[in-house]
Amino acid sequence: MKNFLLFIALLITGFLHAQNAVIQGIILNENNQPIPNASIKVAGTTIGTATDDTGFYRLVVPANQKITIVFSSISYKTARQNFELDGRAIFEFNPVLSTVIEQIVEVYISNTKTREFAGIINISPTVIKTIPGAQPGVENLLKSLPGVSSNNELSTQYTVRGGNFDENLVYINEIEVYRPFLIRSGQQEGLSIVNSDLVRSVDFSAGGFQSKYGDKLSSVLDINYRRPTEFGAGVDASFLGVNAFVEGTAFAKAATGILGVRYRNNSLFVNSRETEAITRPVFVDAQTYLTYEVSPKFELSFLGNIAINSYEFEPLTSQTNFGTVDDAQALIINYDGGEDDQYETYFGAVKASYDVNEALNLRFISSVYHTKEQEHFDILGRYRIGRPNTNIGGDDLGEVDFTRGIGSELDHGRNDLDALIVSLEHKGTLELNLDKKENDQLDWGIKFNSEDIRDRLREYTVIDSAGFNVRPPSVPANDQPYFSYVAPLESFESARADNDVQVTRLQAFAQYSSRGYLGDHEVYWNAGVRSHTWNVDGKDIQSTTQTVFSPRGQVAIKPYWKNTNMLFRFSTGLYYQPPLYRELRNQQGTVIPDVKAQKSVHFVLGNDWSFNWTTKDGEKRPFKLTSEAYYKDLTDVNTYTLENVRIRYRANNNAEAFAYGLDVRLAGEFIKGTESWISLGYLRTEENLDDRGFIARPTDQRLKVAFLFQDYVPNIPNLKAYINMVYSSGLPGGSPSYADPYDFQFRLSDYFRSDLGIQYVLVDDKKKARAGSWLENFEELSIGAQIFNIFDRQNQISNLWVRDVASSAQYAVPVRLTPRVFNLRLIARL
């Protein structure tokens, strides 16, 4: 039935936007006087316009393709300029017509200024593919930005300014995408939903975003896949897996298509950890993006993704040494059993765009997301706590020669989830004042979502220490295992539920944007509102309907200062996050249908300073310093516990919270011809549960410093190095997940990681192969090596709490992330 619904939904009218862009400016003569009635045309088309009496022109042109603009006027020589513009880009170009025409090279123009006004960071796809990371891709680069945090190198999940993993919006070509529900560990995740080989542009907002984006509390990641203009293919292979893509056009370039296939095996990382195990972590996916231009005004596209992730894990034994030199401890665990997790996701979206006229564009989108997830495990661990031999010269260094406590733990799970999410959406854009220098734009949209979730939850943990069954921590006067408890045996933790839930949503938004001038100062403002109505229903669930409204606004000014390039902006708004299924389910697995939407008021004050740094040789290099101060006031907070990447909500809206901080980023050409940056972020976020006082939230990471650097050897410019380095202070999370957070406010140790990539370029756009060489067939070819965690830092993801009967104590045994790992890499593109 679900496959049939998938087929039907994909046939529903949907669509890709054949987006337009705008070129505008003033045509001048050699004396800097405006030229009226000058002609501006797109070569080879009927698209054109003319300047007014002031020499001003505005031309709407096709986006995402190479075009040539012809500027001409009587008594002047004709000038030509090649462009390739991003969708919705507004680019100012002021040509000078004279008797001498200067050759102008082809340029790529993106909608950079509009992004800056809106507080959006644009990331180059080239940088995404070159920067090393254990989990490469867009998310790997996001973690180097201020305000974005992640202390798990095997995870693609990230937190932004005190939020959690579920508070981030992700769009691909205006289509919202999702991640699996049940994944609890970074090493189970596999591949990111975003295929870096297909990416054309990446925009990221860490807060204060516009009404056109959805209802989440923290951030927006807006991805656009590219449309190829000719045949191409490429492969990126390493010990971790293979990525390959092929692209091309057909029917006189009316149709375009790109297909990416990825295979990844995390055994290199999993097998390097402290636990000896038999592992088979295999992740495979295929993505395609197809477009077809039915007419110059109407275009269709299809975005599809199939991902099959398999994680089989059979632990054998592990030894973790901890403590101090004077009081060294060791935890030795022998395992039986294993884990078998399967995650299958199928995603398809059809999108259509119709340009009614030069000013009005209508888009229609239909998408289907289907996930089938299985999480089955039975793992018995028999552990003992002892003292390792610390005699550096001894043959048995590190071996445990004295045992002070023994015990065992059985973890059981049979969790299965099947979710189908179908959405229908309409968006529209109306551009106003086409004949003026001011640019006004009206955007609107309406979206319907249907979510059908079937969830079977069966999991428990049984702990035995020295013959005592340890009962749940909620049991009054629970002194086990130190004293026996005369009662029936009971599991330490348990969750059991069968949920059949249907959620329907109706969302709408409208926003108005304007760009103009206040005197000589350029001004931008945006104001809009969203509404979101949702209904939760299902088997043995009382139907509940709620509605929220979310007003948002932005204002920015770029002063006309002769020697200083500055931009100031301010954003504010009321943001809601209506609960998805996981937020409706409490820690026992029961669905609470009347969970409210979490509410947050954002205040963001930002500044961009663009300047040139002059070297000793007199060379000027571009730099940009971006600073943002923010404050978020949260109410109706749905509190949660965080274990690795698994979030378990309490589903009771019993808290209020706040988050404030400062993010600073300096980006530019530290090395000529390369892009690098340094990020600094300070954050404080706390929550107040049931008026018991404010305590640190699970994401309260106070300090973060990140350094992303590209370099090359001066005498060997084709030998390039890429460094990705992150330091952050310790997160809360050192306490047991079941404990009252007011009793435990321990923090993990500080996080520090540095990854190094070295690549030797044989062929690229700057180094072409000589004619007749076998390298002539490649547009890009390079080989290299990567060293992950080059300083072999023993970073910590959590603590394992173990009880010792002999000393009546609990030990916090660190659960560590991956050590230093080596990898080889080959990149080739035709």
C-alpha cells in the first residue's frame, strides 16, 4: 500500500523552478555620463530591455546557465559580458561604453549581497570536497563555523547555539528532507543526506531566519543541486568507500541529469576503538536530480534518493584504562551477543515552476519520504574493575593484576519503525518595481503534510553486580548492590510501547522584502509571518489539534562610507517548533498527543566588515570579519536527555530556558588563492525545570575555537594541504542518563580534534595536461593521504557508570571516540 502511495504521490504535479536572476545598473560613457536608450540583450534570445533617461536598466535573465549580455548604443562600440548567475541573484553591473572596448572575462555571480543582508553564510562546494574529516561533506564544514557544535566525528548531526539535533532545518532544492528516527550512535549513521558531488550552492543561517523557512528553533541549511551543462563524470575513492557521479544533458540541453552513488564502510574507524569487535558497517545510497524545460516558462524536475544502511556489530572484549597515575583503574568487559541495525529510506520529490510573466513565478512541489528502521540487539557484558600494572619497564604493562569488583549487564532491544511522510506544497514569488532601482519582493506558500508512523518499542537493561540484581534508580532507598533488596527481579531500565500515530499539518507563510536606498545608504528589510496547524491522532490516542503563529523580521543597512565596507543587520522573531513524532514520545515510549510547540524569541545583531589586507609585498588580499551577538528566550521547553546522538524527550513542556552568546569568524586569503577561516564562539544556555532553578542544558558548550586552513608548498604548488581543527569546552553529560539532572551536573572533558589532508594535484583547472598525454582525458586528477585526529587525542563522548560493591562507589568510565587513523584518497573527474 505504501509503495502504491509513493507511486501516486510522485505523479502528483510537483516541480523545479527554472529560476531567474536580475542584472541591473547604469550604462555610462567615457565621461561617466549616463547613456539613455541603450540596448541590453541576452545573445541568442529575445530577452532584452533598454536604459531610461538616467541610464538605469534592469534585466531579468535565466539563472544557473552561461549567458552573454550584449550592451549597445548608437555612436558607441558594442560590449559583451559573460555571466553565470545563481537563482534569485540580483547583480549590479555598470558597463562603460567607449571607442575602446576592454576584453572582459567570464564570471560566475552568486546572490552574495542578498545573502549578506539576510545573515546567511555561503559555503563554496569546492571547499566542502577538499576539507578532511572522518565524516566528510557539508556537515563536516558546518562544524568549523561559530555557533555550530558536534563532539562526535562519526556523526553528521550538529547543534546550533544551544539547540539540539532535531532543531535544524535541511532543504535540498526547496524540499525539506529528514533523517532516520532510531539512530542512537554516530557510528550507525553512515552517509549524510547531502551528496557533496551534486552540490551547487550551500547557504546556512544560524538563527533569525526568514518566514519562508520552516518551523524549527535553531538553524537552516539550504542546499541547491547543480544542473549540468555538458557530460561529466567523477570518482572519489579511499579506504572508507567510494563516491561516483555522472552527469549530462539531452534534447538540445532542455533536459539535464546528474546521478550520484556512494558506498561507505566505517570499519576503519570502528575497529580502531577500544572495543575489539566483528563489525560490518556498510552504507549505500543513490541520488539523482533530473530537470526538463518543457518551455521557456515551464520546467519540471525530480529529486530522488535511496539509502540502505546496515550496521552489524558483534563486540568481543574491551579494556578501558582511566583514573590517575597514582590511582589507575581499568574496566575489562567480555561480551556475548551482538547488534543488527537496518535503516532503509526512500525519498522522491517532483517540482514544477511556471513563470507567468517577468515578475511572477509559481512553484508546486510534491514529495514522499518513507523510512523502514530496525534496531535489534542482545548484548551481554561481563565486566570487572581492577588495577592495571603501571610499571613502565614491566612486561605486563597495562595488564590487570588485581580485581576489586565484578558484574554483568544485559542490553536487549527489538525496536522497529515504519514512517511515511507525504507533502504537497505551493510557493510563489512576485517581484515588484521592476522598472526602478528599488527591489521589492513578495513571497508566499502553503504546505500540507501527512505523517503515518508505526512504531514498536521493546528495550530493557538488566544489571547484576556481585550477585545482586540492581533495581531501577527510581526505587526509593535503592542501595543496591551494596544491600540486597527482597522483591521480584526487575530490569534497571525498561521501555515498551506499540504506537500507531497519524499527524497532519497545514503550514502557510507570507513575507515581504525590500531593497532600496536611504540617501546614499543601501537598506534591506524583510517582514513575514508563518502559521502552523497540526493534528495528532491514532490508535488509543485522543485526537488533538493546535495552531501557532510565527512573526519574523529583519533589517540591514550598508552605509555609504568611502573607505570602509560595513554592513549592519538586526533580526528578531517568534519561532515555534511543533513536535515531530520523536518529540511526542516520552522516555517510556508513550505518545503524548497534547505536547505543545516549543517557543523561542530570537534577537540577533550582526556586523560584516569586508576589507583588504596588504602584505609586505604590497599585495592586497580580501578578508571578511563577521560578528553576531544573539539571545534566545525559550518557553514550553520539551526537555530531553542526550546519549551519543540519541535524544529521549520527556514530552511534558515543563521548562523554560535561555541561550545567549557571541560568534566571530574571520575568513579570507591567508594564503594567496585559497579560502581559510578562524571561528570563535561563546555560548551559555540553561533551563529551569518545574521552577527548580536554572541548570546547564545538555548542549551548554561554553567555548569553541575552530580553524580551517588551506595551503600549498611554495616550490611545489600542486602539493596542497588542508587542516580542519576544532577545540571546544566540555559538554554536560558526564552523569548517568537516568539521573536527576539537579543531582548531577558533571561535564565531559574538553574536545580537541585536528584532521589533516595532503593532496598532490596532477590535473585541475589551473594545471592542464599536455596534448597527447593520457592525463589529457581528465579535468581533475589528484592523489593524497589523510590523517584523522593527528594528535591522537582521546576525546570522550560519554561515561559508562559502573558500581563496585567492595568500595560502595560508582566509577565514571570514559567512552572514547576514535584515535588516530590513516587513509589514502584518489579524486578523478572527466
